[in-house]
Amino acid sequence: MPKDTFFNLSEEKKQKIMEAALKEFEQNDYDAASINQIVINSGISKGSFYQYFQDKKDLYIYLMNLMVEKKLKYITPAMMNPFEHSFFEVIREMNQSGLMFARENPQYMKIGTRLLKDQNSDIYKEIMAQNQDQAYEVYEQLLQHAIAKGEVRNDIDVKLTARIIFTISADLVSSNSELIAETWPENLIQQLEKVMALIQHGIANPK
Amino acid sequence: MPKDTFFNLSEEKKQKIMEAALKEFEQNDYDAASINQIVINSGISKGSFYQYFQDKKDLYIYLMNLMVEKKLKYITPAMMNPFEHSFFEVIREMNQSGLMFARENPQYMKIGTRLLKDQNSDIYKEIMAQNQDQAYEVYEQLLQHAIAKGEVRNDIDVKLTARIIFTISADLVSSNSELIAETWPENLIQQLEKVMALIQHGIANPK
Amino acid sequence: MPKDTFFNLSEEKKQKIMEAALKEFEQNDYDAASINQIVINSGISKGSFYQYFQDKKDLYIYLMNLMVEKKLKYITPAMMNPFEHSFFEVIREMNQSGLMFARENPQYMKIGTRLLKDQNSDIYKEIMAQNQDQAYEVYEQLLQHAIAKGEVRNDIDVKLTARIIFTISADLVSSNSELIAETWPENLIQQLEKVMALIQHGIANPK
Amino acid sequence: MPKDTFFNLSEEKKQKIMEAALKEFEQNDYDAASINQIVINSGISKGSFYQYFQDKKDLYIYLMNLMVEKKLKYITPAMMNPFEHSFFEVIREMNQSGLMFARENPQYMKIGTRLLKDQNSDIYKEIMAQNQDQAYEVYEQLLQHAIAKGEVRNDIDVKLTARIIFTISADLVSSNSELIAETWPENLIQQLEKVMALIQHGIANPK
DNA sequence: AATGAATGAGCGTTCATTCAT
DNA sequence: TATGAATGAACGCTCATTCAT
């Protein structure tokens, strides 16, 4: 957690620091990101940085928590009680919420994507230790339930399929990361529908 | 490209250098990889390194080109004349060849996977600029042809689907990157079949 | 000297600051001790610290003066009129008082011991410049008098012997600095007697 | 151990570096000593320093090993077979050798003295782990043997006495550390004799 | 062709102290 | 009087690259 000194700063200053931090972590992974660059770009002194944050990790984890917080705003009813809704509806909404989040928070999305790609790093393990819900295990449970309900074919490999859906979903969001912010929501939804169609064709129980 | 001085070296020396480089780039991403470690592990002097290679990038790109070259050896007949074979057969073989390559060249595979994860980096862009065939554009053409032949449903989004197949394929290889070398080929093939089943269900023309 | 602002503080606040300072200087030598830690642990602001004290040195020297003041409380009659008592009695009491002081003021004792170890440092010189009485010159005078009285052999080197007695005494206190607070007074006295026996054997006039 | 690169340097350059290092560690304890100062004073770049030495500790331990090596030159026959000689003769020679070493290697002596004073530091523990002979346990064994032989009174506390002799000896060497190099050997020997007289009077078996 | 010494910018981090409010 | 934000130099250490020999 940043120190009180950070939260006591003027909104404007906090803003400048966060912008500089987002930019740096968006363009570099955790190790490569430079505190030096952040302090230069935000116009504060190095000494000040360490009065606001414990260390580099403190800032990074704060950013990640902000991201999680922001993501929560995109949660839909079906995502909150996933087992009471159709499987395909649930993952459609998960993806949709992911897309909307990415559209409106492209920098956070990029940082998150970066982290997801560095699953061997210490920082990844540390963050995921407190944020387990993010990983693809969720999909496994949903799939299992969906098979039991007869929504999904029972000859699939649950683990493998969960992983694939997770991968596709992540890719859907990060694929056109530069463009996503400028794309019309309608177009994104269209893309999403196509992806959903693929998945549905791929695993839905033909009855 | 490495300088002539490198190619004039004894096979043995070249070998040692390449081994050290592979090891270093396997364990670290481009930025984090250390020339220091490479020269130490290969027993050459710092000065020699810079007489063999322009710089770090030169070595890295050379490695990547070697990887492409090695991958070629796994090409099957269906991959060479892809338009004369069934679409699903072709991508099955592409994936199979990818898996076999990974099995027998785990270091190259890891380096390649690393690169794929940092698609924003300068180095990625530079490499992909000269190696377009590797990217997912290939799948686009195959898909178009497959639709024309009636193998694949014509209501799919070609670009999107190509990307998804590419992503799934890459993930199939990298998912168990540590285990892949010790896994029986039969098991890998089994996984592959499951993935293929998904794709086929997803996009095959039901006739 | 601390500024007036310090002495005007509530007893409670002064107390908290002194506790934090003692703790910090007990655990770190002068250079390594951190003002940051002291202000955090005493709950005052950085700015306040510099309104109470000139600087780090000001606080440290104040602490040292307090120590001297506290030591005075352990002075015995024989120590006040040393020339009217037996030499060995006097130094026995000096050591005993030193041990008792250490037992009841372990933090001050540790800080003092730390200082004694860095006799080359600027801070040491500065403190000893104003506190000469603490040093081993005292022993010289006592020894001279004892020789005149015939208590001590007249073939010893006064300066050297004074220094040795001083060193042994300091060592007696600091040797078991961690344990001293938990050791029974009786045991400490026993140790003291052994040391006194050594000294006495070493320099007493055999008559 | 310093790297080969260091040993390959010109004698002159090595000299300059060692001089700067000795000076820095003579004036500051391990933590306070600054690599920056050392590189400035020896006229090399920071990068070069780390090509010669693993890190700060590497240089320091190298210095300490040099010191031990240099000390060995002062060892006398009685010190090599201490149990075959009179106890007082042995410790006289130990102290004499210590004095001579200090006279001719005042910087090393100061650094060693510094270390001895910082027995809680990590670096002390690390160095003493490989150099156990330095500590005062040696005196315990010698004392025990001397008591058995009847040279020393049997009513002394061995542990305490060993510690005191060690302390006195160390102090004898470090006491006039600045002056020792300019003092005539004869005067040093005289001082030593006086100290020996004290000790002998203090613990020798009177018959 | 081969060497390896030399470099200096960069890293994250800590510090005592100042000063406007 | 009290605050706490701001500072910048210093710390140990790593790096890719250059260049004289």
C-alpha cells in the first residue's frame, strides 16, 4: 500500500504520478520498468517517490489492485451467480465485461496482459496469491457444471477446454489492444459474438 | 547477421557459443539476457563476442533465424502443398509438427514462446517484419480456401478465426513447455486430437 | 543542546522521543542510526524533530550527557573522596557502580559501549573533549596517590597501568552486555572480585 | 577472492587500488566504507572495480586474508609450539609479534582492530568462521596448561582471565595506534615488558 | 583474429536536512 | 509551534559496448 503521504497529495499530483506509472508499466514489464523514468515523467524527485511508496513493488501492486477494483465495476448479474445461468451466457458476459474494461482502461489492460504473460516471475506469484479468482480454474468449474446440466458435450477434456477458453478470451481482449479503445462498442460486440459462436459450436451439446 | 569471423570459427567453438546463447535466452527474456553470462559460459572473451556479432540483437536474431530453419525440417507433405489437402488435416499436421519440434528443440521453443509473449517489444516487431510467414496470416489464406471448398462454414470471420486458431496452437505448445520433452508422443498426439476436435466442431461445415 | 522547544514539551512526549532515540542508538552506531526510525517510533513529525534538536548529533550528545548524569547517581562515598580511601577500594566501587549502572540502564550502557569502540570517529572526539573526567586520566591520579601512599608498587608505569585498568573495567561491563540485566547481582559481584584479585595481585605493593 | 583481472593488473595499478582500499577501510568500518571513494581515490572507474572484485565483501575479505598472511611472518618459534614453552614467554612473544606487526603494518592493524570491535556484524562472523585461531579461546587453553604445569595460580577464573589477557593485548596494540609507527621498537618493548610484569604479578604462581 | 581492460550510465533504495504552510 | 512534502546526493551493483594492444 502506498503511504499516507501519497494519498494526501493534491489530486493533480497524484494524477501525474499515476499517469507516469501507468505509462511506464504499460511499456515495460515489471523488471524493466524504471522508477527513474517514472519520477522524471511525473516531475517529482526520487526522494519523494520513496516517501509515497514503499518500493517499486508497492506501486506495482497498488496499480494491480486499482485494476481489480476497476474491473469489478464491469461485473454483470450473471457473473455473480454463474451457476444459475447458462454457461454460454456466463462466459459471453465475462468476455463482454472484459472487452468493456479494456476499452475504457486500455493502460490497465495492457499492464494486466503483461503480467499474465510472465507467470514465472516472482511478482506474478505474489499477486496471484491474493487474487486467485483471476486464473483459468474458474472455467473448469463452470465447464463441469455445464456438462452436468447437459449444456456442454461430455466428451471434452475439461482441463484442456478450460485452458483454451481462457486463452481465447485473453487473446480477444489483448489482440487489438492498440485499436480497442478506438473501436466502436458495436464492433467489439460483434467480434465477441463470433468468438462465442465458435466456442458454442465447438463444445455445445448438440442435444 | 553474425560477422564472417563467426562462421570461420571451428565447429566446436561455434557450438559452444550457441549452447551458451541458447541457455541464456531460454532462461531470460531479451532485455534480461546477459552477454556477460554468454561469454563466460562459452569460454570466449568479451572482445571476441563483438568480433563475431554486431551486438546482442545480432545474436538474438540469428538464433531466431536458426529456429525457423530448424522448424522447416518438421514440415510434412500436406504442409508444403496445403491447398491440395483437407484444411483440418493441414492444421493438424502443422500443430503436430509444432509439437514435435518443441519436443526435440525445447530450448528454441522456449525462446520462441518468450518472444511471442512480448509482442509490443521492438525486437518482436523487428523479427516479425522479416518473418511474416510465421504469423497467423497463413491461417487466413488456408481458411479462405477451406471455405471456398466447403470444408468450413462460410459464416465465420476469417481474420478472427485465423487468430484464434493461431493462439490456440501456440498455447498448445507452450502450455506444458516444461513437460513437453518428457511427455510421450502418444499423449501429445492425444491432446492434439482433442484440440482438433474442438476446432472442427467449432468451424467445420456441417454439410 | 536540544532547543527550548524540546524542554517545553509534555513529559510524556519527551519520554516517547527519548525511548525511540535510545532504542535506535542502542541497535545502531551513530552513523547507521536513522532519524527516520526515531520520528516514526516516537510518533512525531520530521519537522518537529528538527525543531527540538539541532541535528542528529545534537540528540546524540544530549543522550550521552544524560548518561553521564545518570551515572552520577551510582557514585559511592569512596568515589567522591577517592584520596581518602584505599585505592583498591575505590576502583572496586567504581567498577561495582559501573556494573550496577549497566544492570539498571542497559540501553545507555550499550550506547556508551558502542561509542567507546569507535574512538577514531569525529563524534567520539567531540564528546570526549567535553567529558574528560570519564576517560582513564582519573586512574592516573588515583594511581599516583596510591603509589605515594605505598599501596601500589612504585615500579609500575602509571600511564600504562591506568590505561589497562580502564580497559579491563570497560570490558568487564561490556563483555556480557546482553546478559548483564538478567544476571544476579551476586554473580556480577563475584566476577568483579576476581578481576579485583587480578589487579591487586598485579600491582599491589607486597609491603 | 579477487578475480583474475585484478591479479593481471600492473603492479602500480594494484598498488593504487590497495592503497585506496586500505585507507577507506582504515577510516570507516565495513558498512560505512564507500566503494565510490575507493574508486575515486584509486583513479579507476566503478565498472572496473567490479571487474576486479566480486563485490565489497570480496575486497574486504581479501584485505583480511592479506593481513593474516602478513601476520604469519611475525610468528616466533615459541608461538608455534606454545605448550613446550613457558606460558609467560609465549604470551610475551605473541604480544611482541603483535606489536611488530602493528608497527610495520599500521593500516592493516587498524582495520583488524575495527573488525574486532564489531563482533556482532555479519562480516565479523563470516571472517571468524574461517579464522578461528584469532579469538581469545587460544588463551584459555594456554592458561589451562600453565595451571597444570604450576606456572599460574590455580585459583583464577580461566575464562575471565583469558578474556582479560586478550583485551589487554589487543589494547596494547591499538592504544597508541597513531604513534606506534613512529615509536622506537625499544620503547614498545619496554611497554610490553611492563604489561608482562603486570600480568605475571597478577597470575603467576608465587612459588 | 583475439584479447580483456575500461567505461559510464543506469538500476532501486536510503538518508539527513530544509522550508513553506 | 507543528507539520510533512520535497530534496538530491549517496549507496552497492550490473550492463552492453569500445578499443588499444
